[in-house]
Amino acid sequence: MIVQPLVKGSNAERSKHRNRQAVLGQVRLAGTIGRAEIARALSLTTQTVSNIIAELSEDGMLLEKGRLSSGRGLPAIQYALNPEGGYALGIEVRPDAIFLALLDMAGTAVTTERVAINRTKPDVVIAHVKALIARILTQVPAAQGRMLGAGVVMPGPFGVTGIAGMGSDLTGWHEVDAQALFEQATELPVVLSNDANAAAMAERINGVAQDITSFAYLYFGAGLGLGLVHGGQLVRGAFGNAGEIGHIPMPDQSGKLEDALSRLSVQRHLQRAGKDARDVDALAQLFQQSDPELLSWLDTASVALGHAMAIVENIFDPQTVVLGGAMPDEILDYLVEHAPLPELSVSNRPQAQHPRLMRGASGRMTATLGAAALILNRALSSPISHAH
């Protein structure tokens, strides 16, 4: 996949757009807030804020929420985001399925869709995406004409690299301008991200990492990905491929990390034993039954997770490592509890504020919701920043 660079300009119209974003961000942060407070927080004149609020109210993005008395003078009108004032679409393409989620302005998932696929070529994926969007807009007619954009997440690597064709990536996408293709299909501005980065941002916005500015997110997609957040910003790398940890060799020469620690890994292990566990629910059921083949895989996966922790902690020095993605919570909890955390690590420090390894809170649609969250985060320029 070709990732296009973002060209930034500076003009009066751009400044106005940024001020609108900043006002929306202040309202989002406060819940309800008055004009004078916004003006003080953003170092803008009250008249400028009043003009922006008038525009945003007319556009249906803000609602009046009564007045707040603060001593002498006329009580100040309070404003809040209108949840139905805008919608963000999240699209996740996996090797075996496409997921869609629609978030309102409050970040609530209004509806979700899923379709299983057995071919991942661009024309097949785009046809499914168009059909799913049409279905979503039928279910949520209020979203018509109020779409803020689409976040699209796919497994990496992006572009032609030395680690393509490993089973966890998508056939036929490496030389395609994915962003342009999705913008044409959705008729919306698109933010393209790999699945681990989107999942990391979902945890930063709504999950266990809300108060953590620098963390690593180990993500179970089909393979194993790594999302890195530093100072509240995603670390993307020169070509959008930072965090391809699944392709690092294991120290015992038994293959690469995701051969032992990924959804593909557990599915292959169970298939060799004549068991089929294609989805999260099937894996959860096997875990509840204490299936011996699954427990055998968990033993190997725990050791691999310990190796991954040694790499991530010593290279990245995170406040914590979050484990999540398309795996049952029970299995993630087991791995968190049983992974041998390396003693030789910069993160092995007394009185640490956070556990070294914790389970994410966002669940099986983490990356899909994260994709939509990237759009909301851009539209509602909140203090949680993100890099393009």
C-alpha cells in the first residue's frame, strides 16, 4: 500500500478551521462550557468564540444546555456537543472479515457491521465496504450528510517490503494507493492506519491508557502488531510501518514471534489437532473447557510474550505495555498473568506507577473503533494529540 504524505499549508481559512476544531475540543473536554471559559482557555477573543459557536450551533454540532449563574451579570449560556451533530466511520479490513463501526460525536458506537470474506483483493473489499456503508446509513438516517470522515485500518506492512506475503497481510494491496481507493469508495476524507496503531489510539481515548502518555500496545490481529504512543502521539515510522514486531525472530530459532503469538498461530495449532476455532467465541469456549491443545498453545505463547516484552521495554521504555485485540478477554488475562516478565529490563523498576503488562479494555472491535476514533480526534481537536 502506498501512503501519501500529508502536505500542510497555512492561510486564513485553515486558521478558522483550526479554531473551530479547538472550540469543539474544549467543549468535548469540559462536557458543558460557556463562551468566556472557551475564550480564556484558547486565548481567543470572546467575539471570535461567539462567532464560531454561532456557526457550530447553526451546523447542528453544538447544543445549548441552559445557563450557569456565576455571581453578578447575566448567567452564561452553556454549550455541549450534539451527539448527532457528526458521525465518524471506522472500517477494518482483516484477512478473513471486514468490520464497520459508526461513532457519534460523543464517541458512542451507534451501530456496527461485520461480513466474512474469503478474498481480500481490492475490488472485492471495496464492493463489500460500499454495501456495508449503504446498510449503516439506512439504519442511521441521521448520519446522512453528517459524516466527518472514515478511518481505515488494515494489517501492515504498507508498501512493498521484505516481510510481505506472510499470511497476516492482505493479498493484492501492496502496490495500491489504498487511501485514494477508500476516499473514492466512501466519498469521505480518509485516515489510513495499521490495525495496531488504531487499537492503541482507541485505548488512549476510551480504554485503559486514558491517563498514560507513553505506552506500547501489543495487538492480536491475524498476526501480531505493535502500536507505539509517545507523548500522546502515534509513532508511525518513515513509511507507516513502525511496530511490525510479529516478524522478529524467536531466540530459539523456532520461527518468528507471530508464529507463536497470534490468532493465526492458535488457529493453526488447533487445526493440527483437528479442532476449528475461527472466531473469538469459539476460542473462549475452548478456554472455558480447559481444552488441552489450547492450554499447550498458551504455554508457548506466554514464553513468546515474555520475549516480546524484553524487546518492547528495552527499546521503547514505555510506562506500560497493553495487550489486546481480537482475542477473548480470558485468554488475554491468562497471558498477562503467565508471561515471564524479563528481569533484565529498564521497566523492571520498584514503585512503578503502572503494571508492566495489562489487558486492554476495548475488546474485539478495538481497531475498528480506533479507526473511527482517529476521525473524531481529528475533528474535535482535543488535548489528546496524534501524529499524521
